[in-house]
Amino acid sequence: MTNLKLAKLPDRTPTRITITVSADLNQALCDYQKLYAATYGAAEKIADLIPFMLEAFLDSDRAFVKARKEGLPEVDAEKRASRTRSPRMSEAEPASQSSEE
């Protein structure tokens, strides 16, 4: 077999993922899309921006990058904890205010 400098290319078949986002996150994505267009002078669909946003997020998570290099731990289906999202600052309940009577 010939030893080429270029290794066999990985599978590049795209995978479609459908998600539902909150109204707040949708608004934030719309705002990001507008800022992106203003910054680069090119209007892109939110759906086209999201894969790059996710890739940038995962690449910037040092613990995740390290875990992938070292090998991810196996997790039994029974041991998987249900994950709850902590509320964003905008979703937190407002501080109670005392009213003078």
C-alpha cells in the first residue's frame, strides 16, 4: 500500500439536527445575525451561523477539548442524570421590593 502524506478523508456527510429554542434565545440569535451582517457586510441565515457558533463554543471549552484528547468516560444509560438548565439572568425572578403603605 502506498503511504501518502494525506490520510484518508473523514466522513463529511452532514447530519441534520432539529432543535427548539426559547423565545429569548431565538431573539439573541436574531440579534447576533444582525450584528454579523453589520460587521461583515454579508447576510447569513441563522441556520447557517449556528454550526459555526457551536464549533467555536466546543473548541473554546478547555475541559471538553482535554476530555476528548484523553478519551471520554463511558456513561451508563441508567447513571445519566437529567440535566437542567440554570436560568439566565433575564429569566431569573426579580428581587422582591417592599412597598411602603
